[in-house]
Amino acid sequence: MGKGRGRRRRGRRKRRRRRRRMRRRRRRRRWWRRRKRVEEEEEEERIGLVWFGLEARASVAELEPATEWSLQISGRTC
């Protein structure tokens, strides 16, 4: 019985180690996914500001200062 218990303990330790490693990998992947999502959202916002600025150049003074920033970007890119 003593040998059986020792084997069981070793198996449990190995499984725990593997689970911990997988958890670490999953956490890293989640962080990368979050970073990618944030970057994509920022790019979409920038594109939207550029299009909004191009469409509403006449009424820039009435709109928020963010549109003026988008006009500068659109001037550089276009």
C-alpha cells in the first residue's frame, strides 16, 4: 500500500504542475487578446474620426475638438 500511495502522490503533483503551466499560458493569451482588441478599437476610432472630419469640415467649429485632431490626421494621411 505504501508504494501505491507514493505513486498516487507523484501523479497528483505532476498533474498540478501541468495545470499551473496551462493556467499561466492561458493568462498570457488572454492578455494578448485584450491588447489586440484594444488596439483594434483604437484604430477603428481613429478611422471614424478621420471620416467624420472629412465629411464635416464645414462645421468643425461647432463640433468637439476631437474633429480638429482628426482633420490633422486626415491631412497627413490623405
